[in-house]
Amino acid sequence: MKLVNLMWLLLPVFMIHEFEEIIMMKAWISKNGADVRKKYPFLASRMLSHFENLSTPAIAFVIALEFIFFSALIFAAVEFNLYALWTAAFLVFFAHVLFHIVMFAVLKKYVPVIVTSLLSLPYGIYAIIRTKSNPLFWSELGTWFLLMVLTGVVLFSSALWFGGRFEKWLSRSYAKQ
């Protein structure tokens, strides 16, 4: 597979993964939130609290904002041959996928996005093998990776804030009807 195709393939892999989250997150929190909060209060305060007050449309809105950013990033990486930027973004996404797998192992029950996390593994492993053979950008990768982690934190926090604002707007809009 050409590297450019591998780079573009990250978008559908990302979205399929996120669709599972959109569809399952709210119901999963309703069913499992109290149990997770009791057994793992630190994890619950970091993970569940972000999504508890968001409806499914607001969660979809948050993910849409992430998708727009991710699409622009991949477009820039492909168009300007910024392979290290793409690899850093991919590694952040792949670490996110691995985190879901660890969460599944710790909780010993279904967690939203475990199915698509497991389905993403072959792509992730192939991408690592494929990009590992390209030595041209490894010197830049550390800087890009750090930038992607920081950007990811800011983006996710901002998207959640906008999601909260969107949730309030939805509540007001539905209240008027």
C-alpha cells in the first residue's frame, strides 16, 4: 500500500472507531457509571465526568469537531509531505486505541469503542511497520509527537467545552417546543 493511501485511511479508521463511541457512550455510562465510579474513582473522575452531562447529539458534536481538525491535519500532512506530523497524529490515535484496550482489561467488561479498538489493531500495527521503514522523518517525530499530545489535550478540552455549550443550546431549543 502506498504511504499516502495509508495516511488517508486513518480518517475512516478514526471515524468508525468514533461511531461506536457516539452510539454506545451514553447508554454505557448510564448502566456502568456508578460501578466504575465506586471501583475506580480516579478513572471515573477523569473519564466519565467529561461525558455524563452530554447527550448523544452533544457527544457527536464533540467528535465532529475532532474529525474536522483531524481531517485538516491529515490533508496538510499529505499535501505538504509532512510524514512526521501524520505519524505523530497516528501514534496519538493509536495510543488512544491501546488505552481503550487497557480499560477493557481493567474493567473486565465491555467499554465503548473496544470492538473498533480491536478492529483498529491490524491497521495500527501495519502503519507502525510501514512508517518505521521511512527514516527521513524520525528526527522530527519527537517534536511533532509532543506537539500532537499538547494539541490533543487542548483540542479535546475545547471540544468538550463547545459540546457543553451545544448541550445548553439544545436544552433551550427543545424547551421552547
